[in-house]
Amino acid sequence: MRNDGQYQYVTSHLNSYLGSIKNYQVEIYDQRWRYLDGGQGKTVIFLHGLCGSKTQWRSLMRHLIKGYRVISIDVPGLYLEQGLENRKNNLREFALWFDVFLKKLDVRKCHLIGHSMGCTMAAYYAATRCSAVTSLTLLSFPDVLLPGDSGKIELWGRFKESIYFKTVEDIDNYFQNIYYKLPSIPGIIKKFSYQSFKKHEDRYLVMLDELAATMPLILTLLGKIECPVLSVTGEYDGWSSERLQQEINTHIPVCEHIHLDNCGHMCFFERPIAVRTLCAEFLDKTSLSKNKQYEGVISN
């Protein structure tokens, strides 16, 4: 049973950062989906990673809202508390869901920014709906594209093991794996995260398996991406690798890669100023390019 006091504290803590960005709902496939929306101009849409949520983008959204319409969603198949009902939570079904989402919000073309597994969703969409994506920003693309020695994708086993929480203290171990320098996280936030995961654990692990089944599609589709691409990885990101980045550079025609020092998997939390600057420069230059091949240079 949900502890309403804890829930209200966490909700208030998150909403206090949103400012002029507002919460909305949209109905798709007879389900209500929440999203954040604010600003005017060309549209930038944010896709979080596994166990993430739309609110994690609040700082970056507030930085970009001066020149863009910024939208973040709770991504089906990645968001802990909600997935697609009566449908597989995989890349194909996400793309179909996202088609409807964009139509509902009257968005014909957008910039996509993904983090971690949200990068795979964004890359798949950019490869299969080229005319709908102006640019693609990949923050901490996880190493799910390359088979290990066993012929299986190694990261899925690692991730499922990392989120097998037996106690609240296990949350610390998980965070230590994704940060270079672990920030101070209030105990009540850890407890809420633990309780939320245990509540949805069985369903979420099924969604992960559904998503993993379509991951091999990504590597074959990267070469079909036509828009400019910015890829950002951290020096100490244990969920990505130089080998993966080499594959991305090989397959994506137009890709600029930035490597951030003293940074783990959560690059936009650990190096917020650097990531905000990189994203803003990239968006501004690609917005002005008017679909011509991007030849700008991103500063590090």
C-alpha cells in the first residue's frame, strides 16, 4: 500500500523544480499517459532510460525552454510504473505509440534527446521515421548492441542483476554503478524508489525481456539515420564502451562524439553545465541547418 505522506513529499520535491513546465495527460490506446510540456518554438522531446521518468529532465528542459518547446514523457517499456497494455513493450510498439503521441500533440517534426535505453528508442524512431526527426542526441548510449562471448547481449543480465533489490541499502549499490561520484540522496527518496520498484518488479522484468528481444534491430538500422547525431558518453560509464561508440560512428553517417571526463552514466546530472551547453549548441546549429548535412563543430 502506498504511503501517501511519502508520495506527497516526493511529488512535491520533484514538482518544485518544474517552474513554467506543466504536467499534462493524453489518452493513447485507452490508457492515460502523463507528460511535461512547456515553451514555444521547434519541439525537443526527451526520452528517459530504464527506471527513469519524465521529471529527470527538468533542469535541461528549463535551460532549453527559452528557445524551444520542450516535452518529456514517461516512456512505455522504460517507465517503471506504466507500460503498454495488451501490447509488447518493444521498439516497434513504442514507435507506433509515439506516432500517436506526436499526432495528438500536433508535432510534425522534432529533435529527440535520449538517455541510456531511451537512446535505443530514439535511434529506432529516427531510423524508421527519418522525415519526423530533425536531430538526434544520444546521452550515454548503453552497450546493448554488441554480443558478448556467449552470443547474448551482456548488458541485460547485468542490469537485471543490478536492480534485484533485497533491501533499501541495495539502492546505494545501484546508484554507485551509474555515477562517477555518488551525490547525496535523501533516505526518503531511496525508500520510495525501493518500494516503487518492488511493487512493479514482476511486470517490469517482463517488459525488459520484451524490449531485449528487439534490440538486435538497432545495429542494422543505425545506417538509415539521416539526421545529424550528437553522442555524449562519460569517461567512467560502466554501461557503455569505446567499442560501442566505434560501432555507432561506423554506422551513423553524421555523428559527432563528445567524451566527458570525470563522469559516469548519468552525464546530465554529473556534468549538467557541459551537457546543457552541448545540447543547446547542437540544437541551435541543427535547427538552422534546414535539413542540410550538418557540418558544425561542437565544442567540448
